[in-house]
Amino acid sequence: DIYSRPSLNWDDIATLRDKTSLPIVLKGILHPDDARRAVDLGVEGIIVSNHGGRQVDGSISSTDALVDVADAVAGQVTILADSGFYTGSDVFKALALGADAVCIGRPHMYGLALNGAAGARDAVANIIAELDLTLGLSGHTDVAGLDRSALKDLG
Ligand SMILES: Cc1cc2nc3c(=O)[nH]c(=O)nc-3n(C[C@H](O)[C@H](O)[C@H](O)COP(=O)(O)O)c2cc1C
């Protein structure tokens, strides 16, 4: 009774869809059936996320979930992913597995705690720089070229 709203369900997404032409991005998708259902309801994007591992102890990781979710709905909806993507090679792997982009949660907060706005900017800039370096050192020039075959380039 004190946490979340258990009455929320898929009908609420349909209602929301009826009420707005704004893009809807549904967060917390971890199963390919849910991803298909979200696409059927007309959302523009999904976020493959276990909310930073803060909800269900032992939940499937976003990286593992991404494989089946991308197989189910890639090309039909924008696929974002979060929860534990902290380095350039983490982002490389997520993109190679089928994410269109990765969201970063706690790292920019850690940067903020260490050095204010500049620290938050640095935390994100470092991940981007690592991604750049990982791409270059593994023989890639563009994130658009990353697919699952690129995973073997990480060694
Ligand atoms: C302190 C804190 C509070 C959060 N609150 C929410 C929330 O209310 N709703 C939600 O969907 N996700 C929430 N999240 C999860 C984030 O939106 C995001 O999915 C997560 O931080 C991504 O993982 P990462 O921090 O490992 O990058 C929270 C995360 C943190 C650290």
C-alpha cells in the first residue's frame, strides 16, 4: 500500500496513447512479450531496464534481457537500455546487442557529488571518450556499424 501503484496496467498505456500524440517511452521492459505488447500499443520507445537493480533482487540483467527484446522488436520501436552501463565497452556491447542508445543513471550523480555540474559533465564525457576509444581500438569508426558480430572484436 505504501509503494508504487499496483493498479497500473497495460490499459493505462492504451489510455495514455489515446490522450496524447507526444512520444511515449515505456521503461522497465525485460521480456520480449512485453516489448511486443508495447509496440502493439503504439509506444515510440522502450527502455530495457531493471531500474538499476534496485527493485527485484536477482532480476535478469538489462544486458541479458536486451538480446531477446531486440530480437523481438528491433526496427519497430526505439530501444534504449539502462542499469549498469558505466564504461565505454558496456555501451559498445549494448549497442552491438541491439540498443539504439544507452541511458546512464548513477555515474553522473557520482560525478555531481564529487565536483558539481563539472563532475557530472566529466562522468558522461569519460564514458563517451571510452566508447570512442573502444570503437577505434576494435576497428570501428561508427556506432551505426555495430551489430552482434562486433562483440568478437572486443577480444
Ligand atoms: C536514487 C535512485 C532513485 C530512482 N528512482 C526511480 C524511480 O522513481 N522510477 C524509475 O523508473 N527509476 C528510478 N531509478 C532508476 C533509474 O531511473 C535508472 O533506471 C537507473 O538508475 C539506471 O541504472 P544505473 O544507475 O546503473 O545507470 C532510480 C535510481 C536511483 C539511483
